[in-house]
Amino acid sequence: MTAQRFLTTEQGVAQLLKATPPLHFDGITKTEWQAWRKKFRRNLGKDLGPSPEAIPLEVETLERTQHDGYTREKIIFNPDPFSSMPAYVLIPEGASEENPAPAVLCAHGHGVGKDGAVGIVEDYQKQYAVELAQRGFVTIAPDWRCFGERKDRDEWARRPGRDGCNIAYLAFGYFGYQLLQLNISDGQRCLDYLQSRPEVDSRRLGCMGCSFGGTMTTYISALDRRVKAAVIVCYLSTLIDALNDRGRGNTCGSQFMFGLRKAGDIADVAGLIAPRACMVQIGSDDMCFIEADALQAFKQVEKIYEASGHRDRLVLDHFQGEHEINLETGIAFLEERL
């Protein structure tokens, strides 16, 4: 008898993907949804590993500049004992302690960091933190680990052909931390900061981001119920597509969730946002998170929202476009829900 041969990682993963993960939601009733949500959320938290110790927020304001319709502050604070996090905070005209505004955590994608979100450079994010501020939202745009001002020097991490966030994932792993969990914790400290601002209505918090920013929006919103409305842009997908045999290998150290496929899939994580408001944006010509796969993943999120009894709180924005934010519909959604 000839043994089957799975010589490469790609071949081994293809075999593993044939199994249906046991916590991939397959219910229809609210009772089934409630039981699944509790079990899957607990499993997700376990596999993400420990959060770092949160220390008191000691925020330093580095600069303050006036712009059309808003004030931009650059701040820095330490979310834990071994990290420093720079961010831009945009305060719209008219927001005050007497007139608090809703606030949005703006999660940048895998690229230049926070600068694209606030219009310092141009990219697929279309300066959406600025657009939100000009429409009355307080916004915060931080640098995630390995990006922007937190990017490691090339000599340490980026030898030819290596992604710096892959190295960071391995380096923090020696100390028992996962990079995704560290970034989720950073995002939650940003929510803490927003709630500390007198101009912010702490009951009206949202999160929005494209690509890796969509990853962060998905996980932060799934795990922190302070987020009342989420806009996941050009990220929703399946691990089958990310790890398929067509040469994509669409993952990295920043977006890697240890053990996810042994329990569920990306759509199940997004489903944890239910019953809170969520918009999913899918670009027709997105070559990073492919349209057909994203639509398939959306069906799973839709199934979860239907079982929760709040299908009306989930919105699909299937737009004509590439790997980019569909700005107007995303902002309009946040205006309506927050």
C-alpha cells in the first residue's frame, strides 16, 4: 500500500482545512446563538493568550494644531510596562464637556501606520479619521506595533524578504505574548483614553478600519462591548482562501490568530459583534480579500445575526472598488448608529 504524501506545509494545511471546525456557528435559534457565543468567546480569549499588565494612563501631548473643522493633537502613552504608543486625536469643532460627541477608533492597515488615516500621507484609507472629525466625531488613530513610529529598524527585523510583523510575533512569543493580543490590548487602552476625554460621549464608541485595520476592528469589536458600531472594511474572508493552494498565503504575524481554525473561522469572530451594529464593506475588485470569498464569509456572519434576532443591525456594503475604504457609506452608517 502506498502512503499518501503531504511533504510541504501547503499540502498539510490543505488536508487540515478539510475538517469543519467544531465551533463554526451552525445554529438557527437565539438559544443556540447564546450558547455558542459564550463558548466561542471563551475559547477565543484562551487562544489569544494573556494580555499585558495595564498601567495608569499618563498621556503626554506632543503637539496641537488647528485644522479646518477640527483640532489635531499628537499624544503618546504607555499601554503597558514595556510599550509606548503614539496616536493622533482629532477633536471636532463644537465638541465639549457640555456637548460630548461620539468617538471612533480608527484602525490603520498594514502599511504606513496612522499617517494615512489623518491625511498626512495619501493611501487607501482616504484620511477617514479627518472625514469623521469633520462630520462631528472625535477620532483616535494610533500606530499598531511594527508600523509607523513603532516600526523596527531594518537591521533588527527586515532582512531581505522578511515581514517585520512576522519577526515581532516570534519575538513576543518568547515571553508568552501573541502580537494580535498585544494590539487588541492597545486598542482597548485607546478606548479607555477616549472615555477619559470630556468631549467624548463614552456610551457612543465605534471602530473602523480597512485591511489589517479590518482585522483590528473585527477583534476589538468582538471582544470589547464598549464598541457599539463597527465598520469592517476589505477584511472579512475565510481561512480557506487565506491558506489555499493557489499561491496566496494571505496572512502575517500581525493578523495571525493562534488556534482559530481548530474552533471556527474569521466570520465567527465577526459574529461575536452581534447584536451590536456592524457594517461589512466588500470591494468588487479587491485583489487582497477576494470578493467571492468575502461574500461567502458574510453569509456566515448574517446567519449569526439572524439567530441573535437582530439581522437589521448587520449591513453589507458591496461596492464597486478596490482594496479601499468606501468612505461615504461607512461614515453614514456610523452617523446613524452612533
